[in-house]
Amino acid sequence: MSQTAVVFGGPSDEHDISILTGLQVLHALDDVAGVYWSKTGEWYQVDSDLEAGDFVEGVPKRSKELSFVASPGEGFRVKKKTLDVDAVFIACHGGPGEDGTLQGLFDLAGLRYTGPGQAASALGMDKLAFGAAMASAGLKTLPRALVALGDEPRPDFDGPYIVKPRFGGSSIGIEVAEDWDTVLALKGSSSYFDQGAVVEPFLASSRDLQIAVRTYPAMEVSAIEAPSRDADGIYSYDQKYLAWGGEVSSGRQVPAELTDALRSEVESTAKRVAGIAGLRGIARIDFLERGGEIWVNEANTIPGSMSAYLWIDPPIERAVLFRDMVSEAKSRPTRVFSVAGSDGTALRNAGTIASKLG
């Protein structure tokens, strides 16, 4: 009998938070299999009634080692037996679980899964590409530029700056820099920027607004929150999670105090972002707001706790949110790869490889 596999953990800075989200899904749904992705990349089938403390020392006791075969009809295997999986609920935050790597793996195996596909996942994780995509669609965003240590010119906007890892989420590694020299120093010294960094203007006196969007059974938006910022003017990772035992921070205003016009604009723009970016499942769209003006900031394609705390008007229980995500995954076809045009003509006419190397 087939089951939905809940995959969580992974080699990511957000490994621990991913465990907490995955356990919520396991506890809320019936007849699901837990699949833990370790920090070092191994797979394990785990009991569905585990608690956070069971993972403190790593792989929980009584876990069964799994392998993964990325071929059609394959997937997770215990020894030589393939698990009968009807869909995968992806509860991974950050890193390869959210950036399209895992999604591409499941595509190769012909598995259905929650959340956006490989390309949309990659777009959501790339702050530079995401900002450019939103701007090209006519949505208002702050200017964003790549930071490099070569001879590239500085951006055409002045400091202070917000410096962010190009790839990543949940405010990890974000810094405020007063001048360009400080930006370059941060880029050269912080491991968070090893894969690239982007910079944008620090928008003084602004605030963050966040709203969740779900795409099944119909496009729908949640309440809007206005989270608190730290002393540096950033809504930090520590504020989001670590100060509150891994749950989303209670230092927030939900629903946010907004005019009807501003609320309507945030809601309609969030739906546009979801459509433009090809989002699926539940995503959280982050905005900056100042004086009634909004800018699209980021899209979190797999938000912590699936942003369940935002679905309050009307209230939607976690189990309902999670079941709907699974139903959506099952209702969609798996990705099909085409070999059209590969009919052997190029091979028959190629001649020898030696002739091409000459």
C-alpha cells in the first residue's frame, strides 16, 4: 500500500528548523512515512511519532538506512525493496532541499512532490534572479546588484546597504553596511557569501510585511503579518526561530495594522508573484513597506511550519493545509523529459571523434 513520504532535514543551515517542520507534518497526518535526510546527506526511514529531542545527537535510534535511486519507477529503497510512495511532502528549508536540487532528483525518479518544481524552486532561492524576474514583470522591487571582489563597478545607489547571501533564506547571513568598503570586507570574510552576495539599499523607516499564498484547492492568501526587527533594523534568523524554540517568532503583529487599500494591494501582488514565479503548495511572500508604498522583497518557497500560523482568517488547521498540499501533488503529472529530435541523424553523420579533435 502506497504512502506519502515526509522528507525533512538535509545538509543545510536550516537543518534543525526543517526537522521541526517535518515532525509537525508527521504528527498531523495519518499513514505517512518519515524520511530523515541527515546533515551528511544519508537517508533514513524514521518513526512518525518522534520528537525534536530524538534528533539532537543525530540519527534517531531504530532508524532504517535508505538509499535513493534516481531512475523512473525507483526512489527510496530499503535494501533491494523500493518504498511504495504516492507523493513526497518536502519539508526541507534552505540548501539543496529548497533550491531545486531535491526537486530535480524526484523528477528523475518520476515522483510527485509538494511545493514548486525544480526551476521555480531555483528561482525562489536566487535573490538576484528573483528580483530581476519580478522587476521584468513590472512589479516594484528595490534595486539589487551582485557583489564581487574583482573589478566590477559598484552599484548606482548609495549606502547604507543590506548585504545578503545570493542563495539562501530565513535571513541567515544578512548584514547592514554603511559604505561600499564595508560591503566588500563582508563579502571577503563571511562564509555565508561563498556562493555569492547581493546588495540593495537599506530602506530606512520601513517595515516587513509577510503573507502566505496557497495554490490548492484554489489560489488563496493568508493574513498579513508585520514581524518585529532587531536593533540593526533586520528581521533576523534568531528572531524568527531560535528565540522561540524553533517555532516562528511571537514577536510579530498578526494581522498587521493596514489600511484596506494597502491590504488589498499586498494580497493581489502576492498572488501575482506566485503566478509569475510558478509557485505551488504554500509559499510566503515578503514585502517591504514604507508610507503606504510596497516593494516585493523575496519568496520563501518552503516556509517554516508552512506558515501555518498565518492561516487565521478564516482559520485553517495544519492538518487541512498539509493534506491539501499532498492532494495537489498527487493531482499533478510527473515531469516528462522529451527526447524529440534525438533520432540518430547527428550520430550517423558525425564521422570519427578523432576528426573532430584535429
